[in-house]
Amino acid sequence: MSMSVTALHRCVIALLVAFFTATTWLYVDNSARTADAVMTFIRQQAGTSARLQSAGESLIQARQLYTYIATDRSAQLGDPVNIIDALTRRALGLVPEHRAAFAPVETTLSTLRAGLLRMDEMRQADEFSDAMTALTDEVKRHLALALMQGEMAAASGEFPEGFSTFLNNALQALGRIANAYLRARPDRLPVFTNLMGKIQEDVARLLDDHENGLDQAALETLAADLLTIRTNVPRIRDTNNDPNFQNYTNKSMADELRRRWDSAMLAVQNARQDHARRMDEEALMRVARIRSAVNTFELASGAILVLALAALFAAGRAVSRRVRELRRGAALLSTGHLDHRISQAARDDFGKLAEEFNALAEGLQSEKERTREALHALELSRGELDARVRERTAELTRALESLRLMDSVFSHSSQGVVICDADLRIVDANPAASRITGHPREDLLGRLPGDFCVPGEVDRLRAALHDALDRQGRFEAELDIVARDGRRVPLHFLMARLGGEAEGPSHSIGIFQDLSLQREAEKRLAVQSMRDPLTGLPNRALLFRESARRMVAADPEHPVLAMLLMDLDNFKTLNDSLGHAEGDRLLREVAHRLTTEAGAGALVARLGGDEFAVLSERLEDEGHALELARRLHASFAPLFQTAEGLYRANASMGMAVFPKDGDSPDLLFKNADMALNRAKSHGKGLIEVYTRQLADQVLARAALERDIHAAVAGRHFEVHYQPIVRVDQPVIAGAEALLRWRREGELISPGVFIPMCEEMNFIQDITVLLLDAVARDVAAWRAEGQTPHVSVNISAVQFSDPSFHERLAHILAARSMPREQLGLEITETAIMSKPELAANTLRHLREQGHTVSIDDFGTGYSSLRNLQRFPLTTLKIDRQFISGLGSRETRAIVKASIAMAKGLGLSVVAEGVERPEELDFLRDCRCDFYQGFLFSPAVTAQDFLALLLRQQSGTLVQEETFLLPPLLH
């Protein structure tokens, strides 16, 4: 029994083992098949999900690229290349020498063309690298070089004007279009085409996979839409530059493509939703199958093999958990959670499946990152596109505004403007053209510019117009036309060709201006230019022209013509006192009297201001000319009526006679003017006749003025010193500094050149020169221990300057000369011309420490009362009184003058003492100082220093004789 039990046990054990083995084998086999089926399903559905997601995202990116391509208006390569080809073809027609001059420009243009073509190839291949940047920079350099060479060639004038104009216009267009092409963004059509190809490839794979459960009809419709989009987008891009095509055909094509885009994107979205739903259902179904198989195994072996049931249950739970993880991962992937990963703890099939799942997720996530970067780049491109659109919009706005301004200029221009076609027939005209010609705009259209010329000039004008336009591209001339009302209208007419295509300009522009008012103004100016506006008399120009005419037509029997110039005396006084209106009234009356007295054959002219001229008719001799001058001078005898009563006017006259005194108007006028100046310098109301001696005197004075000018500029003046000696004893008390001028080795008297320096306004310069020399000599004497007092003469011109004392102080300070060592001598005439100013200036000079002497006392109109008013220190008696001491009256005057000066506290210096008896008289009158040839003439600074040193050594006096010879030995 026991054996049976044992056998049974063994049998049961064997059966259990066999059952466990079979069950285990069946379970393992079922699990493997289930895992393979699940893995295959996940792979299939994950690939389908990835393709759908990729297709959807790529469709969004492709549509953005389509928007970019559809709105792109970038410049095309053909535009600058066509311009370069047109320039090259035009250069072929040049003559050999012009072709050789154009060769550098042609070479640069050829290099530029090759660079543009290479750049376009790189753009088509989407090759935007450092090589592309270097090529762009090189193209820009060649473009700038071509523009510079072309502008220099056009401006050189070596080429025909038509070619230069064409070259300028072509270069401007090339610069604008080529720069636009260089600034244009890359062509995105190749990117779009590649992206659409990828989408079509994904859809084709979905169509080939019949187990993905997707709607095949919808996929086929999607494939057809994608093919239509990919085929027509390049056509949209290529027709963007055709406004007519874009306005009509392209609009319908764009609407159709928009509908296709919407349909394709909706189909992809629906496919993704259906696929996600099917994956959920399939996953649930497979899980249910696995659970059913597990339950079957559990029921078959549950009662017998508890441990196997537990193991199977545990394995089932593990498989269920792993399947749930896979299902959850697939669901998350389908909803876009690409960062989800499945644990890979076990190295079984589920672990491998999890590894493949994670690899797929990482690939999808990387693709998503690349897609995000592409979308970001696309967003940047869209921003650039928006900026480009705004820029082009602004350019169009400016262009429209420019067109409006040009239209406004065309309509409101005061000049006539007509636009002509290639046959020079008028196709448009502005209002000014109608106003000038008198024809309404409708009558002008279709007519030729030559139709309006005066009779007989039509054919000539047409021939000249066509010839100039063909050769030079422009025609310009002044011509007369006949207006609609028959008036002759003078015009300034300009016609020029307008720039056109390579085969030649198609239009011309004509601009013309009415010269009627200008011609009338020129006539009036011609008359006015020969007349004095105040008196209506001929002016200087007409006087010279009539003089020349009369000289040419001189009659041998009556050869004499007299030219008389006159200047009213004291006219400025009348003008200042009574006003310019009365002055003009007097001038008109003078003109009337001269015209009446000169006679019908003479010409009376006003030269300006108060200057008149009379050109006589032909006279027999000079006596008749002088008689005419006297009659004219006598016409001033009657008093002139003014607002303040009667006024006596007079005139100084100068006369020259043709042909003796001049054989040309200029020479005759110059000599008459020389005689007039002589008359005015000798007094008022005189008649002076030109002579050769007068000319010599004028030439001599001119030469003297020229030499004075050179002497002042070259500082050729010398300073001599005449000692001032005490009367009571032979002691040198000081010296008077005297300016000397040596001209050609001869000393010129100060009485000659000092007044001329005052007239020439050089007195300030020679005074500075004098003070420079005195300061230099005083410094040299001081170095020898000598400090004599030096006095200098001040002219009336300088003394009348209120700031003279300030400028004098500045000059002395700059030369470091003590003020108390310098005395100033002023003539009584200079003081009494402006007493108040003189008193103020003298007070300042005394405050500065200078001694002040009144020079040449007695020659003017000084009086004791005047001497009391001024702060003087010294009175100098003029040499004419000293030389006249032989007269009792003169001695009385000198004696009284010395006594008067002593009474006022002034020291007295006698000038021009040359004889011992004159010195004795001065000593008896208690005169303080004297100077003159009796002691010494004016000597150089070195000789004066020698006198001072001899005085210091005691060898100056010999037996109290003050004669000149012993002093100079």
C-alpha cells in the first residue's frame, strides 16, 4: 500500500512536476508572445505618433516659411546683372580710344557680375558661411570701385555726352539695385521645399503602414494637399514681381493654397487624435487579454500548485505593472510629454522595451528642441521680414510723396513745361505753358515745339532741335514764338531727352521761360545806366562814349573839343545845414543852368555828388573853349533859391582841350580833373586850364608821395637834435628833436613832407618812429651819464585825438623812457582849433609829468586870456620875430611877449637865433633859453652827445663866443 502511496506520491509528484513544467512552459511561452505583441504594438504606435507629431509641427513651420516667401519682395539677381550687361553692350559701340578709356570700368563690372552670380549660387544652396560673408564684402568693394570709376569716367568729358548721361543713370540704378540685393535676406524657398519633402515622406510612410489604423482616405487627401502646396508655392514666389499677375491670378492661387493649408493641418490634427484614442483602446484590450490568460493559468493550477499560483500571480502583477508603465508612457508621448522615461531596472524584454521607449522619447525630445530652435529662427526671420516690409512701406510712402511734390511743382511752376514723345509731339503741358503761349492745354497736345516759331524759322528750328538732341541729348537757345493772340514772345528754351531703356529714351522734356519782362528791364537799365537819376543828365559812361564818338568825328576845320569838369564849392555845408532834399534841389537847378548856358551842341553830365562835366561841341580854337568856361562859371552868379532863402553857390573848374591835352576820353578827362584839383587847391571859384607844367607838378607830387610811402614803410627817417641853451650862460639845457628825411642824398625840409604825411595819414607812424629814436638815443646818453631834456613836436592831427595822452603813455612805457624827460611842443593853431579838447588833453599831459610848450607863438591868434586857460610850462617865440628884431615894432612885440610869459610863470625859448646882437637883446629882455645856428644847427645824436660831454669837461666855451665854428671843432 505504501508503495502505491509512494508511487502515487511519486506519480503525483511527477504529475505535479510535469504539470508545473507544462504550466510554466505555457506561461512563459504566452508571456513571451504577449511581450512581443506589446513591443511590436508600442513600436508601431510610437512610430506612427512620432510621424504625426513631426508632420504637424513641420506643417506649422512650413506655413510660416510660406508666409515669409509670399511676402518677400527682395531684389532679384537679374536686375543688377541686366544693368551690367546693358552697360557692356553700350560700351561696344564706342570708338577704340573711348573703349580703351572705358576698359578699367568694364573690367571691374565683369568682376562684379561674376561675384553676384557666385553669391546667388551660394544663396540657392543655403550656404551662409564665412565664405559667403567674405564674398559679400568682396562684391561690395567691387561695386563701390565700379561706381567710383564710372563717375570719374562720366565727369572726365572724354566720352560722348549721350554715353556719359547713360553711364551716370545706369550707375545710379546699379548702385541702388545691387545694394538692395546685397541687403536682401536669404531665399527660404529651398528650406521650405526640403521641409515639405520631409512632411510628404512621413505621410507616405503612414500610408504604407496599413496596421496603424489611420483613415487611409484622409491620408491620401492630405498627401494630395501637400503635393499641391509644394508645387504652387514656388509659382507664388516667382510671380511676386508681376503686379498684374499678383492682383488677379496670384490672389486666387493664394486663396486655394490657404484652403489646402487649413485642410492639411486639420487632417493631421484629426489623425493624431484618432491615433491617440486607438492606442488607448488597443492598450486596454491587450491588458485585458493578458489578465485573462493569467486568470486561466491561476484557475488551472490554483488548487494544486499554490506556490506556482503565487509565482504566476506575482509574474502577472509584474507584467501588468510593466505594461501599465508602457501604456502610461505611450499615452504621455502621444500628448507631447517627451521628457517622460520608463525605469530600466531589469535586463529582460521589458527592460529592452523600456530602453527602446526611452531612446524613442529622447529622439522625439531632441527633434522637438530642434523644431523649437527652428521656430525661434523663423520668428526672428519674421521680425526681419516685418522690418523689411516697414522699410519698403516707408520707401513707397516717400516715393508717393515725391511724386506728389513733383506734380505740384509741375502744376505751379512759373516756367512752361511740356512732355514730348519720341517724335517730339507734346503729350502733356503745365498751366504755365498755356499761359505763355496763349493756347489751352488741349490745343498744345499733339503739336511740335517748332509749330509756334515765327514764320520762316520753323524748319530751321526743327533741324537744329533734332540735331542737338541726337548728338548731345539736349537743346538750349533763346528764340521768339508767336502766341495765340499774335504777340511775339521771347523765350529761353531748353529741351532734353529723358532717360529710358537700352534701345533709347522714349520721351523728352521741354522747359521755357518768358523773357518779355527781362527784355523790358534790360532796355530800361540800358537807358538808366547812361543817365543820372536825379538830374536826368548823362552820366560818366555816356560822357565817355560821346567823347570817343566826337573825337573820331572831329572836323579838321573845327578840331577843338573842350572837356570842363566842375565841383561845387562848400556844397557839403549846404547839404548838412539844409538837408539832402534842398541839396538835390540845388543840384537840379545847377544842371538846368549849365544845360541852358552850354547850348544845344554841348553835352552836360553829372559825374556824381556835386561834380559836373561839360563836353563842348566842335570849336575853332582854345579861345572859344575858354570863353565857354567863363560863361558857364558866370551862370553861378545869380543866387539860388532854397527853403531858407537865397543861397550863393560857386564852382571850381578845370579844363582840358582835345587834341592838344589828350587824344582819348580817359586822358582828356584825367587832365581836366588835374586842372580841377589845381583850381580847388589854389582857392574857391577859380578856373584852371591844363598845362604841361601842371602835369609835371602833379607827377612830381605823386613821386614825392610814393617816396614818402616807401620811407615810412622802410623807416628811412633820421632824428636830429638842436640844442636849447640858457641865455644867461652858455649851458645846454636840452634839445628839440627834429625829424629829417634824406631823399636821394638830399635832406627834404619838414615843411614839405610833414604836411604831406598828415594828408596821407602817416603822421601817427612817423611820430612812433620819432619817439622810438628819441627813446633809443636818450637811453644811450643815459649810459654816458647825460640826461638832457628833449622836446618833440606834436601835430594838430594827433593833438585833436582825445586818446592821444593815453597812447603816448603806452608808447613811452613800452620803451622805458621817463615821462619827465620828454617835453611836447604844440602850435597855438592846434590848441585854438578845439580849445575845450585842448585844455583837457594838456591837463592829462601835465599830470603825466610832461612839460608843454606853445610853439610858434605870435603867428596865430593867441591872447593873454587864452594863455591863462591852458596848463602850459613854456612859450616859444617864432623865428620870424627874432629875424625881424631890426624893426622897432618887432622888438616891442618880443619884449612884451617875454614880459607877459614871465608874468604868467612861463619860461621863454627864442627860436632861430643866428646873430650875437639878437642874443644880446634877448638877454636884456630876461629871456630864459634860445636855440639857433648861433650856437648849433640840429645835429645827429652822436654829435649832440659830443657837445654834452664837452660841456661836462669844460671845453665847450671859448671866450664866451657862441659862434658856430668853434663849437663844431
